[in-house]
Amino acid sequence: MTISPTSPAPAQDRPAVTSRKPLPILTEQQRAGLRPELLEVIENRKSGLSLNHVIGCPLDCGYCVRHLFDNFAMKVPRALMSDEQAVDLLVGHRFFQPHVTPIQLLNRATDPMLPAVKPHTFATLRLLDAHKLTNHVLVISRWRVEPADCAVLNSFRNIKLTLLITHSGIEHDQVEPVDSTIAATSLRTAFEHAERYRTVLYWRPIVPGLNDSDEHLSRALDLSRYAHATVFTGLFYKDQIRAYYRDHGLPEPYQEGARRKVFPEALEQRILAAARSRPDGGSPLFRKTSCAVTYAHGVADFNGHYGIRELCDICPASQLQRCAKAWTRPQAQKVAAMAERLGGKLVGINDRAVVVAGLDEQCRYVMQHSLGYQVHDVSKPHHPRRHGRADLGWPATMKETTP
């Protein structure tokens, strides 16, 4: 499905990029040793088109998705192309829709607030803002955010910018060598200086035996006071990450790997109970990133989670009203044509989701963002009340499934 990009802003209207020495761009020889997926700098994910033109990170978090791309050993950030080239590629991408498609920035293979990466983050944000785009832009970091950074983040006038600060509270220095107090301090700083952007506490990964004690939960919920919204979620324990744990003698939290995030039902119930009993409030909890981001900006969820009604039982009433107003069951003819253009077919539309066959995740997500309605693969059914999570940690008696 080809969608025309927005026209670039005139050069004289573009904010000046801070003078800096850019990261070196990988040579052809260096690129030859990388997985093809890393060279594809744009990937469509549930929370938006993910732009990753800088790769390499020294933070060594044991559960990092860099294991999936075989570049965990790449500690020094390098660029695959210039920021200008990356933005041109993004707005010209066949899945990009101006003012509609959410964007994730440098979230797959580096941290966008690392000193060497941050100038690229800010330059990319400036370029996107200069296009006069109003799309959601998500920047996810666990590193240092200073008041001067907040001034830059407040300077963008068009994009809906959200800074998601990843905080786990994990104290096992081989699983997460980065001190969680860094993220806690960054969250407070970002929240206290937020004007045009919004701040979300990205409480993840919560893992049994590592950071799920009552004390851990209490600290995180207290920290949620310094955020416009809070997302809590579990661990991607895919085979590559599990192999890393085993090779390094790290404690294995689960007996098997999983395609989806692992988050046991009992752990979720403990978190929700702790949140209900907190005496001094805190920001609302959400199970899904897009729910938190859109709540923070006062708009409806761009992923249409309202159709999966059990997800909404913890949402503020104001957000439920926004989502209910925006949520509309799409016309079958329109959806069938969209699925066919993307190379798949429509199986059906129910009150929870559009069900399709023959489409990969990237194509399903572009449909989801376009429709504001959940889009599921018929071959990968969603279990009611499991919220799109892995089967691990859920009662075996829960047999009911829906596409």
C-alpha cells in the first residue's frame, strides 16, 4: 500500500541542527558482516514505524532485543546513514501516513540518549518537526536526561513527542548492569521540565525473582508520580535471549522461551492490587504502550485496544470516553481491499478485531494504525484476558481463545 509522504519543509523553515561531529557511517565492509534486518533501518512495529539508523550500545542489559539481531557485541554506536537520509527514507516509506503513523526513534539497536547518539536523536526530531508533522513520536531511553535536553524536547511545535523512560529496578548486575537510579533521576527531571512533550514511566521488564518483591513494586509505583502515565510489562524471553542467559550462567526466569512477552497472571494481579492500595496516588497504569502514550496526550488510542475490552478495566474514565468515541467498526469492503493490497486476505471482522490471513506483523500494524482497530492473524489467536502475552504463567484451564 503506497501512501504519499508529506512534502518537506522549505530549507529556511527547518530548525538549525546543533553543530556536532556526527557518528562515523559504517563502511561497506562493516555492513557486510551485519544481519540484513539491521540494515533495514525502518521496521513497522505495534507502536509505530521504528527508525533505526544508528546501531550499537554499551549498556549490556542482558535481556536486550539486540540479541535477536546478533549485534549485542557492538558496543560503540555507528550510523548506517545520515539523519537527513533517514528522515527522507521514513517519510517516503510505503507505510508512512502523515499525521497518522506513530513513529519510534532509535529504539531497536541503541539508546537514543547516549552522549554519542543524542545529537542524532535531536537532529532527527528537528527534521521531523520541520515537516510540520503531527504524528506521535516515541523516544525510549534508560539513560541520562538533563534539563538542557528537556529544553530541546520542549522546542518542537508539531510532533506529539513522548519520552518513555525505561526503569526496572533490577539489581542483578549481570542481567542489568545499568543502575536503575539513573532512569529514576531522568524520569523526575523529564517530568518536572515537561511542557510540550509528555513523559511515560516504562516499567519493564518485570521478572519473577528479580524485581517483583513488594519493595520493588512499591518503589516503582512511587516513581510513577513523576510521569503522565505508566506502562508495566514483562520480558521478551525469546530463544536468543534465553541462550545468552544460559551461556552466562544467569538465573533463568522461565523454563522455556516464548514469541510474546511473558507476564504471569499472578504478578499482574499483585501489581494492580498494590496500585489500588497506594495512599498518595501516582500516574494511571496501562498494559499497553500506545494506551499510555495517547492518554498522556489526551487523545484516543491509535491501536484500537478499546475493542479488547478487558484491557480497559484499569483505564481512567476520561480515556475510556475518548477511545469509545473514536472506535468504529470498519467496513468489510474497505478492510478486504486493504488486506488484498498488502498481500493477504480478510477472514472476518468481529467486535474485538479484524482477523486476517497471510499478512506479517508489519502489514497488520499498518492496517491497525490506519483503522484504529485491532488487526489479528487468524493463525496466532489472542487469548481473552491474557492481553496479547505468552501462555507462560497463565492457568492451563484457560482454553478459550479468539482470533
